[in-house]
Amino acid sequence: MNATASRLYRNNASPLDAAEGRCSRMELRKLLDRIMRSEHGQTMTEYGVLLALIAVGVIGVLIVLGPKIVIAFEKVSNAL
């Protein structure tokens, strides 16, 4: 086994993969680890969850206080 074939064997890549520019298993594992540890997408997800919770809270408050608010506006309107 020559030096290049030995290096490719140690990196879990075949000579065909290296010739075609494909990643070895170790390179693919490193890439996936880097993607999984990235926090860029998590921030957007957190904002989405926070927005959904705020929307549910506002809807709940409007359902509970809605009739009372309508009565208050009617009283003000009738007083004018």
C-alpha cells in the first residue's frame, strides 16, 4: 500500500471518493458536529416560540376581559 492509499484508508475514504472530491466519513462527522452545535437557527426558533406564547397570552386576556371592556366603552359612549 502506498502513502496516499494508506492516508485514505486511515481517513475512511476510498481513492474514488478522494478523486471525485467527496468527503470522508470523518470530515462528514466533523461537518455535522459543527452544524449541530451552531446556535444560529436556535435563536430564530426561540423568537418564534416567544412570539407564539405572547400571542396566546394576549388572546386569553382578550377572551377573559373582552366583555368587561365592551361594557366600559358602552358606559363612556352613553355618558357622552
